[in-house]
Amino acid sequence: MKSPLLTTLLLPLSLSLTLAANLPENGGFEDPPVSARATIQDGGDPTNGGSGPGWSKIRPKKADSLGEIVLGLTNEVAHSGKQSLFVEFNHFLGGANGAALVSEMLPVQPGQDYLFSIWNRLDANSPVTTSGTAILKINIGYFTSDATPVAGKSLNTYAPLAPGRGNAELSAQEWSVIERKAPTPADAAFARITLIWQSDAAEVTGTVFFDDVALAIHPK
Ligand SMILES: [Ca+2]
């Protein structure tokens, strides 16, 4: 039997570990609830108008001569819970001029081995078609305790979203995970995740679902 003192000591520790293993809040895209595929404008805004939780900014690529990228939430498929984020490329040929989703400032522990992960799956009704590739760019910026950017220490990586182009497990039949090691700098107190959808110069059409964005301490 645990002593009351031990239980008291263990409780805050286990609570902080739980939080540390599940950043950002709403990484599972369950908030706000939707009853169908819903764009940002139609109630599928994971930032809830910029008030969070978890996500602070979202920017679709509005339709023009370079096509568009539509973002929102859907209950069609989910890796966890009932919902995921959908990213719909529609004759997009804007290259780096794409769409983005930005997290809130997430508290992290300095000098730790973190693992960033995000699950992805193609839409069986509209898989990505392109002569080049669609790209998910992942940027993790770090900040000190007074929110000053930690210079030169951000993580920049990317994953191709067209099958057979370096993201071999991506399919419409099942979810697969994109993982990147993300060690925190020694003076980091916060991290901010920016997800950017773009392409190389080729035209892209098709939809990819994303779920369960996490930044968690990597088990040694
Ligand atoms: Ca989910």
C-alpha cells in the first residue's frame, strides 16, 4: 500500500508527464465538433477564430490563378477520436505560396530529446495527383522563457505527400505516421509548431487527412 505522503508526491509528477506527452492540446482535431467535412469558414476552424486551444493561426491558400488549398475539419476518417484535419489541394501550382497552421506557444523542457509526430492518410475519393509532389513542411521554432526566439535553433523538415516519393507508407487504406526527432535547445522554454502545405512547381490536386499532432519527450 502506498503511503499518503508518497501518493501526494507522485501525483504532480504523473500529471506533468501526461501533459508533456501530449502537446499541443487539440492535436487530435476534435474541437470544434463537425458533422461533415467543414471548411474553416463553415465551422471547421481548429483555431476557433484564433482563440485555441492548441492552435493559434490558420491560413488557407485562397483561389486564384495558382489554384487553392482548402483547410478544415472532417468526421469522415479519424486516427483518434472522431475527427481529423483535411487539406484539399485544388489545381494548386503556387509552389511555396501555400497554406499553414500554427500552434500556440507550447511549454517544453530545455535540452531534451523530443519526438514530433503527425499521422497522415490519403482521401480514397481524391488521392493526390501531380507530376511533382505536394509537401508538408514542418517548422518548430524555440523560444526562451521571455518568448525571445532562440536564434538559429529551429527545426525545418518536410514530408512529401504524393505516394512513392519518399513517404512510402502514405496510402488511402490506412493511417501512417511521419516522425522527426526534435531536440530542444538548452535555453528553450517554449516551442511553436508551424505546418505548411506547399508543392514543388508542379500542379497538385487531391486531399490528405492529418491527425494526432504531438510533440513528446522521446523515450530514451
Ligand atoms: Ca482525431
